[in-house]
Amino acid sequence: MPRDPIADIKETIEKIRPFIQMDGGDIEFVKFEGGTVFIRLLGACVGCGLIDITLRDGIEKILLEEVPGVIDVQLEEQT
């Protein structure tokens, strides 16, 4: 039986979360649509100058490697 990609994404985010929290931030899953994972970064991540590096070289790289079907990760702005 194929795995649920959303469950895999959330599980992977839980592995990433402690590293983001060490720097005072947090990560929240928003949705998975058309191969793209939408996330929200919270806390110290908001307005951080390193957010692009965290997103592309960290979060996106890990999700692409660990979850089949993920082709992109996008940052969802807070509302």
C-alpha cells in the first residue's frame, strides 16, 4: 500500500523541527499541492536574513530526498 505523502512530509518536518527551534524558530506544514510543499516559518525565522538558505539548503533538500513526489518547497507568508 502506498504511503501518504502528507504523512511523510509531516514526519520529516518533525525531524527538522528541533534544529529550527534551537535558533528560536519553528516550522509549520500548511499544505501539499501539485508536488509543492507549502510551509510557514515562525518565531525567530520571521525576518531572518538566512531564511532563504534555511529553506533551500536545509528544509527543501531534506524533503526532496526523503519524500517521493515532492518537487518544490515554498514559503507561505503569515496572515
